[in-house]
Amino acid sequence: MAKQYVTTIVNGDNVEVLCDPTQTLLDVLRDEMDMTGTKEGCGTGDCGACSVTLDGVLVCSCLVLGIEANGKKVETIEGMAQGEELHPLQRKFIDHVALQCGICTPGLLIASKALLEENPDPTEEEIRYWLAGNLCRCTGYHKIIEAVQDAAAEMRGN
Amino acid sequence: MGRAPSPFATKIPYEKKDLKIVGTNPTARGDAVDKVTGRARYASDISLPGQLIGRVLRSPHARANILSIDTSAAEALAGVKAVVTRDDFPDMAIEHAASGELMVNFRDVTRNMMARENVLYDGHPVAAVAATSDAIAKQALKLIKVEYEVLPHVIDVRDAMKPDAPILHEDQFTKGVEPKPTTPSNVAARMESKLGDIEKGFAEAEIIIEREFNTKPVHQGYIEPQASIANYTEGGLAEVWTGTQGHFVFRAQIAKLLEMDLSKVKVIPTELGGGFGGKNNVYLEPLAVMLSKKGKRPVKMVMDRDEVFRATGPTSGTNVKVKMGCTRDGRITAAQAELNYQSGAYAGSSLPLATITVFTRYDLENVSVVGHDVTTNRPKVAAYRAPGAPMVAFGVETVIDEMARECGIDCIDFRLLNAAKEGTQTHFGPKLGPIGYIQTLERAKVHAHMSEKLGPNQGRGVATGFWFTLGAETSATVNVGEDGTATLIFGTVDVTGGSRSAFAMIVAEELGIPYEKVRTMSGDTSALGFNFMTAGSRGTAAGSMAAVTATRKAIARMCEIAARKWEVEPDQVVWEDGKARPAGANVGDFAPMSVAELAKEAAWFGGTIAGHAEINVAQGGPGFGTHIVDVEVDRRTGAVKVLRYTLIQDAGKAVYPEFIEGQFQGGAVQGIGTALNEEYIYNDKGLLENAGFLDYRIPVASDVPFINTEIVEVPNPDHPYGIRGIGEVPIIPPLPAIANAIHDAIGIRMRDHPMSPPKVLKALKDQMIEDAAAQGTAAE
Ligand code: FES
Ligand code: FES
């Protein structure tokens, strides 16, 4: 199939890329743009490791076609820290040991950031249900929930 | 654990001392920033210039003979650069080797990596291709013609043991039976472990309980699928980047399977996206090397999730019979078990480990354990966190709960009455050294969790677990830079991201420099001597022994530098508080020298400062834990919700306490997943029906509560810092603890795993029918 020309804004940068119409956004990010921070755990929308936002909406990038990103804004883990300055969620994930192997971490951070943008003061239950699409096999989620709660408090200015 | 303990193994006695760094929570973890920014490099993140993409063709049958394989059409497809089948790999003779906690047989390893005469499970590799794109590689797989003769299959362990079962291997005769059987069997081996006189023990018993339990295979469920990238050069050298728990063992297996010299294979371990025992085995690596050799370009291979489920090792499905007897005052007099463990397509399950861990939490006089290792048409099993132990604990810990109730004794008191302690004779050989089992039980007894009120359909369960700490070959190098900072190169794999920080803390403590001044990094197979797999909870425990040994050699070198400078004998210099000092006033009045000062002088006084260790660490320091769980059973749906969870475990010494808590929590939640949901589901054709995370449902954040943890510290006497392995114990107790809690909630004993809603619902219905029948009888 002929490749298609796609222009998108990834983490604030204009990016032009040729992609196969069957290629997922995940594959376009990883294989065409060399942005390997977004991970693949399943390719079927069941693990959340590939979470990114598309025009601000949290999506599994393995379920989105690359060509669907045309003219849209994509935010990935690579854009989360501002230069040297880690996002509060990134810092709190480190402080609370909310990551072990770390393969789930980019997806969890992107999903948590989307949560706090929508709900700056989520309850434990709201965090657990929001993150229910992001599998982590190492941590048992305990420290992830604590990290999100703590980051939310800091971002609210408490 | 794989092989016999060596008399030359290294033990360093526990040194009781005040610690400045070990036991704190470092603010900067070596791996963390890269992991939260997406910079950490896992195997599938690596690409090489000119790389091809490799894909595997897998068996669509549970069991079939391979009559022919025709790859000509695939080879003719534009963009296909290499195709490999059984014809590209040499056959291997029977030869056993340790690979993590399980043993492997190279005759079978080569067949599991690429089928030869037959396929023995859904997903068994039959061919592999390398092409210029993933799409072409997938298209090429469709062009490979394989002619199969489909044969009857067997999935369940009990069915496989029946006399009329389809036999997987015509040349497999049960080992461990006298006289040697004359007919082949799916039972690859029978093993035993005995202590005392079991008949006498049952004769002394006033209460005897005998039960049967069944468990389904579960998968490690690491989120990162297997991935490897190999580059075979014209000079006959192979480089392999891969996600592994043991790059040295992988190098040995790749070299063996491809008949290469060890020195010609270099394996570079990448960041690992979860393993839990499942990344102790080669799957893609030899294929990628062979494809690279034939295709003359680097080859990258990444499994899809369904390949991970279909073709990488889950645990054994098991059938376990437990019979135990005790006196009315709660003293266990006899403990007997029969363990039937699936090994998958080839012999070699975790049975040897299960056999020796069955009753090891208890101080028993009369024990008899018999086990069978049984081949079935499933992927070859792999280790999974405390391999084999949760299934036996399911049986033993629920029978213990029943006995305690029968005696009218609190279930923790019952365990305390029979608890293993220092000096307890195990049924598999050694006597236990100092252990923290009793402490975990006592802490559980007084824990606030125990006094939380329970509502209707809610119940509380307790269970305990035990696991070894593996030792084995371990190497490390410490280099002290000219500026006085230190780099530790370790050869174990930092499977969770905690051990590289723990090592840095220990090296900093030894050298007397700040934690931030120590960098730790993983060394590839060319950087260090052989390191055994990171398995058996040994990562931090054994790795730190090598780190301490290497650091102390660097310290000896620094004392030598000071001695040369001061013109005294090396034994007149001591190392204290991070400085070389004169051993006494009579040595002379020399100002103590710090690491940085010594590093500056090193070149003149003989060369740079380094220390290295190549040791075989003694196995030891077993870990014990006690778990308490509260559940609620929904009588309409059969769903079991975990309300509260508490875990108390002996860590020996918690080097990095918050990280240990995290590993405890992760292990407990894996155990909850095992207990309530996870199972392999096969259809009547022997094909796996739930090869994805949607249908193989691992716990998500909303399934579980916070997991309370408490760390007990009873130092391991054979480790300078008292460290015990901690990674595996936490997955053992959840299955029986939840079963006990369900019984407490609704009065039903669940003995078939998983305790998923349909099973619990059926048990509730059966209970209603029984109750109604009993009432009917009573009314007559
Ligand atoms: S890779 Fe997209 S959800 Fe798993
Ligand atoms: S940290 Fe390993 S999967 Fe989450």
C-alpha cells in the first residue's frame, strides 16, 4: 500500500512522516520517529503501556492509526519533563518507588497526567478506576496510587 | 535448587555494625529518571542499522508429527533474506544444565526453540523468517507449507497420568521407579522426600484430614514481551541484545545450541521489563542469531502478546493431595503429600523445588512426599516466582486451617505450636539456621488488621510461605576513579531496578563515601566472569556478596597505597570510617587518607585502584512470611473482593526498605491474581483460548486494596549485611490465605483454582442444594 504523508505536532514539535496506512500510531512513534519511550505490552488495547494523548484525549496508541494523527497534537512520555525539570508525577513516582521494571511507567504517567488534568483531586477509588486500563505486574499498584495522590496534592498547591 | 551446593562456596559471616547508608531510602535511584522519562532502553527499543525483522511460524495444533516443511515460496518472496527451520540447527544429545531454578535438557531446549520431529503444543515454533519489514516477514510466514499428521493430545495432568493417555515421548520411561518401567509414560520422573515414620505419625494422630487440590497453569505476565536483536558478523562473532534474567546462562545456551565457542558470543542484557522467572529461558535468541548469520544482517525479533502466552513458559498445572494428622492439642504428628506437576511438552517442572518446600514451614517428625513430573501438550513450563510453591501451599495451608478449626485452636497459635525454627530438621536434608518465621507469626497475631470488624459474607484468612535464597556463581568489579568516585560493574541482572541501588548503597557503606559517588552498572558477558541467572531471590543477596568482596579488595589496594606512601607494611594500615589509617600509634603519625586522596596517589604507587570478585556464593538465608487477608464474597455473582491485606516477612536486612515493600506488594498482588482469576483455558482441540490480557485477566488497580507490609529483620548469618532473598516468598501465601478467607466468609472450602466467580458461584449453589437436602432429611 502506498505510504501516506502525515504531519503532526509531537510534544510541541512539528513532525512530518511517511506512514503505511495500516501502521498504528504506536509503530509510527517507535519505528518511524524513533520515539521508543512509548511501550508495547499487548498491541490490543489491554495493557495501557502505549498510552499517549491525541489532542488532549488519552488513547492507546496501539489502537490508533498513524494517519489518524494527521493534523493533531500528540503528547508522549518524551514530552512530559520540561527540560531538566521533571513533572511532579515523574518526581513522585520516583520518590514513592512507584516503579520497578518501569515498562508500564510511561503509560501510567501519561494516564495519570490525563486524570489530574480532568480531576485535580481524585479519591483513591477514582485513581484506581482511572488507571484500571494500565497494567503493572511489578508493584501491586500500592505505591503508584500513593504517588498519584501525592503529586495531585502538590499540584493543587497543598 | 538445580545443583548440589559446592563445598567451596563463599560465606561471609554477618557483621553487626552501625550502618550509615544501608537501610535508608536513597532519593536518587540509578535507573529511575531514565524510566520515568522514557529514556530507559529495553530490548525492543534497540535497533541496528540495516536490521531485518524476524518472525516465527508456530504450530496451530496441540500435537502433530511434522511430515514436511516447504519454505521455497517464502524464500522467493522479495524482501525475505533468511528462513530457518529444524534443518538449520544441530540436534542435541541429552545433557542437563541448571537454568535459573529449574534444570534444562539441551535435547529438549533445541526442540522447544524449533520443533524437530513433532510439534507438542499450540504455539510451538516450526520455522522463522527474517525480512526487510515486519509486513513482509508476516506475509512470508503464510507462504511456508507445513504438512502435519495431527495426533491425539492431552492437556490435564490427571488425564496425562492415565494408562490410556496419548504418550508425548515414546522414549520417556519414568525415572525414579524400580525396576525400570518397560512401557513409556508421560510421567517423566517420580521423586520422594521422607523424614521419620509416616505410619507411626498417623497412628499417633487424633485428627486426620485428607484433601485434594487442583490448580491451573498461570503465566508470569511480565508486561514486556520477549525481544532480542542479534548481529552475526562475517568473522563468526555474535552479539545479542536481549531482555534476560541471566545473560551468561543465555550465552552458554546460545553457544551450545549453535555449536559456537563461548568466546564468540557476547550477550548484552538490556533493561528488563519484568521477568519473574519467565525470562530464564532462551526462545528467540538462537533463532535471531541463525537468521542473522543466514541473512547477513542484524535481526530483530519481538514477540506478540499472544505468542508470549502460547509459547513461553507458564507454571505447572497441578494436582496435589495432602493428608495431615495432629493431636487434639494441636501438635502435627504426620504430614503426607502427593504432588502431580505438569512440565508442559518436555520433562522438568518445578517439582524438585515443590517437593522440598511442601512442609518446610513446620517442625515435623514424620513426613512423606511423593511427586510426579508429567509431560502434557502445553508450552514447556518456566519458573515463576517461588516456582511450584504456591500450589503446595494452597493444599498445606488450607489443611492446616481445617485442622486448627477442628482442634478449636486459633490458626496462628496452631502454626506457632508447630513452627519451624533454628535447628528444625527439614524433610529435604539441612537443618534450618536462624530464621524469622515465628516473628512473622507473632507480629501477625498482634497486628491491628486482626481486630478489624468483619461484616456479613466477609471473612479473614491467614497463610504462610517459605523460600530459599539461591547463591551460585557471581562476579563483580569495583573501579575507583582518579577523582575518588566508584563504579561497580555487576553481572547479575537488576530485574526490578532495586538491586543496582542496593549495590551502590553497600559499596558506598564499605568505602565510606556518599551514595551519590557510586555508580553501578550492568556488565555484559565480556566484562565479567560467569554469573548465574538472577533467580531464586539471589539478585541482591548474592550480588552484594560479590560487591562486598570486590570492594574489600579495592580497599586492600588502597591500604597498600597508603603503606607505600607512609613507607610502612600494608598490615600496618587499617581501613576505618572511609579512610586508610595507621594501625596503631607505633606505626607513625600519619594523617588518615580518604578515597579521593588515595585515588590521586594511586598511579605513582603502583597503578589504579580496583577490586574484583569471582565467587560461588553459598545458598542460604531462607525467607518466611505470614499474610492476612479479608475478603467479601458476592453471593449473587460469586465474585470475591479483597478488602484488606497485610504481609509480614523476614528480609534478613532491608537494604532499601521502600523498595522491598514494593516487591512485597507486587508479589502479593500477583498471588491475588493467581488466586482469583488467572488460568490457562484450552479448548477440546488443545488450543489456548485466552492468549491475551483481555481474557487472561491479571489484577488491575481497581481489583486490589493497599497492601500493608511489615519487615522483620533476622540477619542471615552467612551474609556480611545479613541479607536474605525477598522476591519470591510474597507470592506463596495469597492463594491459600484467600481460600481460608472465603471459607471464613461463606463456610465453603475452595480446592480448585482459580477461585473465580463461576467456580465460587457453583460452590454456593452446591451448598444451597446440600443445605436444602439436609433440611429435607431433618424434616423427615
Ligand atoms: S500496547 Fe496498547 S494497550 Fe497494550
Ligand atoms: S513496574 Fe514493572 S510492570 Fe510496572
